[in-house]
Amino acid sequence: MLRTGCKFLLAALMAAATLLQSAGAQDNTLRLGVGLFQPDKEKNDATYKPLADYIAAKLKRPVQLRTVDTWEGLAKSLASGETDLALMGPWGYVLANHEAGAQAIATILYEGKPEYFAIMVTHPKSGIHSINDLKGKSFAFGDKGSTSGYLIPFHEFQKRGINPDTYFSKVLYTKHQAIETQVARGELDAGADYNRNRDAMVDEGLIKASESKIIWTSAPLPNDAFAVSATLAKDTALVAQLRAALEGIGAELKTNPALLPKRYTGFVTKDNRYYAPIRDAGLATGKLVPKRQ
């Protein structure tokens, strides 16, 4: 069982999963869930529809795209059977794997690399230069299903003996884009994010680099996972087809750059073992409880 905030395998959810799986068995549509990587659902759907269409063409099966607005919600949807496939953050994937056996089959590449970094940001004029300067300040985490927005910074605070509830004057839980925006406006002292999001927001003119200062960077973390439900993972032939399709995206981007957002360059085959650092952080913080043998 996960602690409060991370529990999602409830009896009611399992009952809903049974109904959803029964309904899904009546056709061969695959339901692809994606996290809210863009500022709003409409833009997110438009951004990832080409990927859904590409997978559908390669697998010769309909693929229905669904944006889920929180990482925790996306983990729930994959665990419950509401989605069959998911492009999801590492911590969300670990949650879905831990509770419902979801399996990573690939990792997305960002500028050719399968890794990224959690960061903490502040406004350059805040007077904050390190984590030691955060005492008594306001701080924002991402939602509790976020790797860089919650798990990894929480783990860092834990290692330093910091209890966020007492160390900060105010603690918020919100979306990555909102954290960057509020920090840049000076409405929030500091917050947790990830380098890819900050880079994209600066690149798109949503925030100015001059109004955002990084005060802490994590060790490298595995990029977002492309995962399949435990049920779908048993179809080894389909998984092999899906992996091949994902591996082919790098070459496809040369003629169809809209397949992935800017700076994303394809997928590389990975499995559950690649996400061990995230699982270890979950266990260390007590957000994951080892299952009894």
C-alpha cells in the first residue's frame, strides 16, 4: 500500500477496471494516455495526435488518444485499464508498475539522450542561492505523481533532514508550467521542476531565462517511459511490434517532424530495470512500501 497521496489501487477502481477491460475487449482499439506536457489539454492533444496516428498505422489498429492532466491520474488510468498504453513520467510509471504490473518498453529521447534532470528554481532577485536559503520561504511541488516535481526534490529534502511542512512558510502542489510562471513573476519564492520543461518554456517565450534561476540540479534521471498495461504486456507479439514502431520514430522525424515535440528525437528500447533509481527513491522516502514475498 502506498501512503496517503499515492494510494490509487482501491476496490472501486478495480471494479471499474473490470468493466473497462470488458468493454475494451469488444473492439481492438488501443487507448493511449499521455501526460499534460503542454500548457493545456487542447494543445497537448494536438501535439501528441501525430504520435497516436503513427502508432495506429504501424500496428494497423485504431489508437485513441487521451490527455490525463496529472501524473498520478495517468498512473491510475494505466493501472485500472482505462488506458492500454501511456507516455508517462518515471515516477508515475513506477507507481503503475508497483501496483498493477505495468511494463516499460521504451524511453523517450531528448536531444538524443534518455535522461533528464530535476531542478529547483527561484527568481534571480529573490536572494535565494541554495536550498539552505529556502527556510521560511514559499515552495511549490508538482503533483504527487511527478518525478522531478515531487519525488526527487522530496527525497533531497529528506536526505538533508528537511520537513517541507515545517521548513517552508507555505507549500503548494501545482503544475510544472504554473510553478515556472509564478516563480518568474515573483509570486512564489521557489519550486521544483525539470530542465526539459524550463527549456521549452524559455524557448517558447512563456518565461524569460533572466527571470528564472536554477539553485539545485539532481543526478541524471531516466526520461519518460512508454509503458503498456500488465494485460497488454502479455501480448509479446504486439509489444515487439510497438517497440519496433517506437524505435523507428527517430528516422521518421526527418520527414515528419511533427511526430514528437521540439527537441525530442525518438525512443530507445528500455525495460523496468532502467527505472530502478526512481523505485529506489520511492522506497527510501517511504512513498513505496516493499511488497511481501
